[in-house]
Amino acid sequence: MNDDWIAERMKHIDASGIRKAFEMARSMKDPINLSIGLPDFDVAGPVKAAAIAAIEQGHNAYTVTQGIPELRGKIQAAVDADLGHADRQVLITSGTSGGLLLGICCVVNPGDEVIIFDPYFGMYRHLATLAGGVSVLVDTYPDFRVDAARVAAAMTARTKCVVVNTPANPTGVVATAEEMQTLAALCRERGVLLISDEVYRSFCYDRGFTSPARWNEDVLVVDGFSKAHGMTGWRLGFAHGPARLIQEMAKLQQFSFVCAPSMAQYAGVVALDQDLSTQLASYRRKRDMVVEALGDCFELAAPEGAFYAFPKAPWGTATEFVAEAIRRNLLIIPGNVFSRRDTHFRISYAVDDATLRRGLDVLRELAQARGGSKEES
């Protein structure tokens, strides 16, 4: 094949480091895999039953692009009750990732700047590149807090949107209501779209979740069923925001994803009624296990949500530390997959307790092997 056939933009989009780890895990013998953000609980029985019923009842064709009325209406009612915005519409998307792609492609022109917090979920930068935009990274080290003053300093006449993710991947940090209010106000004052990725909103352990849309009607929210309901392979998400933007996203979806999977949409109606308290309690307990095991030998911003922790490597670069971990059959992700820095690494504690304990034991051994500690780092 002629390399000239490949679009120039693809030279600036790397293969996912997370997916590389996923492939590596498949080739390792009995790996301790703390690399992938994949919930370890199964889809609830009533949700599976709803999908099966939808298939058997013949709901196997395309749906309307906006999503089936039963699901869209149920989400719209909840959003209206929560936010009370007169001009906010809902779109059912093919996963949260699909919603992000539609949103960014509908607002970013070539040369526009997209502000992203560092560390970040890698997709944000690549979607900006796909749309022809330029990623502008706002540093959040060492505590990974959202600082509106840093965002204001990074804004220029070319700033088109800001992407915020809370609870955050990879750090597990949850923004406070004050942080979200200040950021929402800044974007409103500057006429910049704020895109809020809220796919982990069900996993908050120490404080409640607060969306920046509470203070700014022009926030685009993307969310989905993958993390909260264990439905990662079902590709069911949704977005809500100003009607004008949602209409453009629906138009683009017509010519890309067409619609979210039909049977998953019918299952989503049932998923919205599921009690998630058991999952929340389980992951809070796992989070506590991580903090207790690593707190005295790693520099760690205590994760408050999602199911990730982002410790600082106690010696060497994160890449060097992760390479040694892999030699000990522990699969984790170096921080440079999520950041300009190569100082931290991500672990996912969305695994069974036995696997998590094995992984935490290896991490403690690695820290102590080189004499590393939080005080010395």
C-alpha cells in the first residue's frame, strides 16, 4: 500500500497506550492486570433481559438518530429536573466516546484551540487533532485540582472549548462545586464552550458530584452507561446541551454512527432504574485498600472517585518503573500516556480483591526494592 494514501492528520494520532497494554495482557501468562478501566461487575440481570427482549421483539433495525423516545425522554426528564434549562436537549450517542467525537467535531475549526487539563484522558487530544484543532494543556500537578486562574491564563482569541473530566481519569480526583462553578463562570464570560465528561459521575466517594452545567447553560455534557452499569461493549452513551449544538451533533451522527445500537437503547431504559449502591460501596472499599497500601511508600493524591489512582513513581521515570513492574507480571500504565510528564503511573482498581491485593503487594515491593518512599521522593 502507498503511504501517501494515509491522511496527514494520522501522523499526529498515536495508537492508544491503554490498548497496547490490553494487547500485552493477552500475551502474558496470568498477569496481574491493573491497567484497564473496565468494571469488574457484570451487567445487571434486568438490563440483559431487556436487551434480549428487544432483540426477540424485533427491535433490530436502525432507530431514529436522536435515540428511541423511551430512553431519550427518560434522560431528558431527569436532566430537566436537575438543571431546569429551557434550551437543553438530549442526544443518545454511540458511547460516551461517540458523544465526545460529535461534540468536538461540531465546534472545532482548523486552528482552534482546545484547552485540556494535564493529566488527561488521551482521547481528548486526538479528537482535537482529528477536528484540526490545537490542544493547549493546562498543568494540574501536583494535586490535580481544577484551577480556573490557570485556564484563564491559557485562553487566547483562538480558544474554542475547554474539556473537563470529573471524577477524573487517570487521577481519580473529583472537582469541588466551587471549582466547577468558577470554571463554568469563566467559560460563560469568555464565550468559550465547556465540555464536561461525566461518565464517572456515579463513582464519587467523599463528596457529591456537581456538574458545571449547574452554573452555565452553554455546557455540553457527555455521559454514558459503560462505567456505571458495566456496559462497556454495548456502546451506549448520551449528551445534553444547548439545542442548537445538539441538533448539529445529531446531523453529524446521521452520517457517521447513524444511531446507538438499538437493543442497547431499550436496555438503557431499564438500566436507568438500577440501584448502583452496591457497586459504589465496593469501589469505595477498593479505593480505601489502595490508599492504605500505597499511602506510606508513594506520593499519592488520594483518589476521590472513578476507579483509578495515579501515584508518583518512587524512583526513576514512570516508564522505567512500569517496565520493572511488567517484569514482575504486573501490568500498569505509565503516566506519559496521559501527560507531558513521565513521573506518575495509573492503576485501575476495577478488579477483584485478590488481584488488587497481589498488585498492591508488588507495588510496595518495587518501592522498597530501591529504597523509595514518599519522604525520599
